[in-house]
Amino acid sequence: MGQKPKDKDGKEKEIAQNQDKINLQMVNHMEYHQLLTEKYNLLMVMQKFCDTHKENTFDLMPITFFVEIPDASRD
């Protein structure tokens, strides 16, 4: 990869530590994200919102269907 950079005082170790910090992955996490990212919780939040505003929940969000396909190997 090449030589590690050194500063005036030869603090190679400190520079390497700072380089590691730069390479860390930063991920944003929203507090209470599960209220929006999980279908059941999203439905509950939307129902509460729609009840408060006297709206029909399914006028604002699409209906999700669960279709069960029979397993051919069970026949």
C-alpha cells in the first residue's frame, strides 16, 4: 500500500488511528424507526392518524395482500 504518512514529530501511530476513524461506516438510525419500517406498526400509526383526522386509512395507503401458494411437493 505504501508508507504510512508521518507528521513533524513522527507520530505515525496517531495518524494511523485517525485514518481508521475516517474509514468507519457511519449509519443514521431514526429513533422509533420501527413505527414506519414494519408493516403492522405502520398500519397502527396510520389508523391512529386517520381516526384523529376522520379519514379512511385505506384511502391513504394501499392494501397489502398475502397470497399463499400451495406447495407442489405436498401432493
